[in-house]
Amino acid sequence: MKRVLLLTMALSLLSISASHAEKWDVDVAHSTLTFEVSHMVISKAKGRFTDFTGAINFKGEEISKGSVEIIAKTASVDTDNEDRDKHLNSEDFFESEKYPTLSFKSTKVGEVKDGKFSLTGDLTIKDVTKEVVFECEFRGMVSDPWGNTRTGFSAMLTIDRRDFHVGGSSLLEGGGLALGHDVKISLEIEAVKAKAEDESKSDAKPDSMKSGK
């Protein structure tokens, strides 16, 4: 009888903990994952990943107790140039066939001051996983016309692409790198608070309405 009582109490605690967990699904239609790198010293080449997913977990505005996970398909790289995109997918850069995804999984959220905070985690590109730190900004929360609660974040990070075995180092005749080593990664994230299963069934809406298109 005592064991049954303890088991019941444990299940109750788990239920309470689960009810306080809030999951936020990244609304990809209103989010971007972009990068920028120096090209020929005199300009900057920019691109993005068009196919990515993400989930954020935190309660209310207790961001420092939250977590983030982002996964992008490397083959979705888009620089508005088909030949360049093919090159980026090749063995010279992302090796998309061998390494179809890149990912970030947070391990620590820094103290939030005036909406700004650091986000530490593991970034995996190709066969390399390294700890990195994003500089982030919390953009607040709003309710949309369809009864959803939305939140927004901005995040920025600069990495050395050589650390992740992405691309080589070719020098220009007059000096300088044809392609810079430093790559600036930026995320603009809009996320929708996930509803309880029973709510989502009773309040089902077309995907286009859920994303607020």
C-alpha cells in the first residue's frame, strides 16, 4: 500500500512538472536562418537555409531556464545562384549527401538583462561538434488573431568555417582571402506556443491560418 501511495505521488509530481513545461514550435514561414561571409575582400556573400525546424522550451518569460534546438538541412542552402549552391553542397563545403543536416542544441542560457542574453550550446556541422555562444535578444510575446501565443528572438554568432572543415583557403594575387574565414550566422525566430493535445484537436485550423499567413 505504501509503495502504491509513493508511486501515485511520483506520478502526480511528474504530471505537475509536465503541465508547467511550455513548448514553442518555430514558425519557419516567419523565421530565417542566414549567413554572411567576406568575398574577394571587397564584398560580402550572403545565403540562407530554407529548410529547417526548431523547438524552444521555457515557461512564461523565464528564458534563463529554457532550451533551444535547431536543425537545418544542408541541401537547402540558397544563395540565389544555382551553380554556387551546387558548389556549397559539394565535398568542398557542406558535403550534403554525407552530412544532410547541421544542428544547434543549447546547453546553457545566460542571465537576461534588458531582453539580451547569451545562449551556449553545441553546434554540429559535418563531422565536427563545437561549443559556441550566440548573442540573443528576446523580442517579447503577442497574441495573434487565431488565438495563438507567439514569441520572437534574434540571435547572432560568428564562427571560423575552418573549425568545421567547410571550404578551403585560397589567396588572391594581390593578397587577402578569396573567401573569408569568418562566417556570421544570424537567426530571426518567431515561435508559436504549442497547445495541449485536446485543445489542438478541438481548435484545429488549416496550416496557413496557424502560421498567420
